[in-house]
Amino acid sequence: MNSLIKRLGFGCWQIGGNRQLNGVNNGWHPIEKNQRVALVERAIELGFTFFDTASSYGDGESEEILGLGVYNSRRRDKVQICTKINLTKGAEEWPGNWRSIEKNIQKSLERLKVDKIDVLLLHNPPLDFICEKNKGFFEEAKARLYIDRYGVSARSLFDLEASIKLGFGQIFQWNFSILERRALKILEAYSSNKSFTFVGRSILYRGLLTDNFVNMGVDKRFNDARSKLNFDVVEWVYKNAVTLRPLAFDLGLTLSQLAVSYALMNPVVPISLIGVRTFDNLDSLEHLLSIERAKLQACYEVASDFVPLPFD
């Protein structure tokens, strides 16, 4: 398998299944549990080394599925497990102490079936949670050997930069795709800082950069996490997707494969996450990674030259 697969992270949100948040779907329609475990095992066989999950994905079910898949593979030493904790769930009950965070970490360790978490991220925190006090809690977790590295999965571009400025860990995550490139400006500004790694997420823009979405049409109503997206955003992505698809076709790619090639070959972003829900998703990625690097580079250049339509 192409060594470039190490630049793709396996996003585990979708294997967490359905979840309701404030009466709104905040999950995905999953395949059977044993098939989701087998999906993780297959991804490891293909060479995926970075797996991204969170305690909130399926209320912990994503961590459980990932843990079983890694355990069954007997290749724990070959993969990096990144999970996230959300301190804002029931924020009025957040006591702001080490013991509360420790309990969350211990639950994740149990679900993941591991002794140590490779990367622990603070999940979409409000800006005032990105502070020295909370950073100290993560340092405590590192000192106690619960985790190896830590950081922030930011909810906004401003919060991403605030996290980097504070030095809240070594791993920072935010949106990155052919349609969302603003993080590149921040990475360029901090290019001399070698103490952190950026992980791009949502490279298919919540699963909208697909031929399936274009075929369904902009009026498609989602019954999963995408139901929360503003229609103006969905419409904007659709218009861009319609423009991008002929470019992908000319290259012999699907729309999603073109979007993945942009993230995969980008020289600035070392790891990009792609949500995987089915074996068809894995097959598509396997096909893309079988393409010669020179052609992938040509695909990246076409994608890089694409200028997204303005968002009105």
C-alpha cells in the first residue's frame, strides 16, 4: 500500500452511530456493530496509522468500536489513537478540577482497551477554556502517563490560533478541505514553530463533497449530523461540488477522491482526517492510493488551482 496512507487519519465519528443532542441528530446511521469493528481491522490492514475518535461520538460507542478493532488486530503498537474529551457538556456542572478530567480519561481508556492514550484533545472548547489552568490538567495527565500528547480540537479559526499561541499541547485540529483553506494562513504564520502538528478535519465537508450528494440535489434533507448545517452552507457546497465534479471526471476520479487528493498531497498539512462509515468508503480510498504519486500530484495541482465560489 502507498506510504501516503500515513497522511490520512481514519475519522471514527461515523462508526459511533446515531446520537441525539438537544433533540437533533448528531450522529450517523451505522452498519452493524461487528461490521464496524471489522472496518477498523481492515483499515489497519491497509496501513492506516492514525485513528481519531471522541468520548462524545455515539456517547462512547465510537471509542468502544475502535478499541475492539485495534485489540483484534493485535497491532496496537502500529497505530496512534487520538480521542477527545468535552468539558462543556453540562457546563454548569463542570467543577474545573483534576479529578473530573481524570474520570473522563479513565472511562476513555476503558472503552478503548488501552493503558495509554496517544493523543488527547480538548473537544471544541469555548475560548475561555483554552487557558493555563486547563492546560495544567492535561500536563498532569501526561505526567501520570495517562496520555502521551495533548492539544485542542478547535471550534473556530480564532480559537485554533489562540490554542497555538498559548502552547496548549502539541496537536491542533481544525477544518481543512478544498473549500476551507483558511488554516493554511495560520500554519504559514507559525511555520517556524516546530513544536506542534496540525491535523485537518472534515476534508469532505461533512460528507457533502461526494457524487452522491450532487446526484441527490441541494434540496436533500439529511437525517444525521448534517441536519444541523445551515441551508445556505449546504447550497454553497453544492454549487462548488457541481463545478468540481467535471474536473474530477476528467482526471478519472470521483468527486470525493479529488477532494481527498487535495488534502492528501498538500505539503503543509501532515495528517488529514476522513470519516469512514462503510467498506465502500475504504475501497474508494484504496483505489485512490493505488494511483502513481506523479498522477496524484497532478490531481492535487488541479484541485489546488480551483477557486471556491464566494459565499454570499
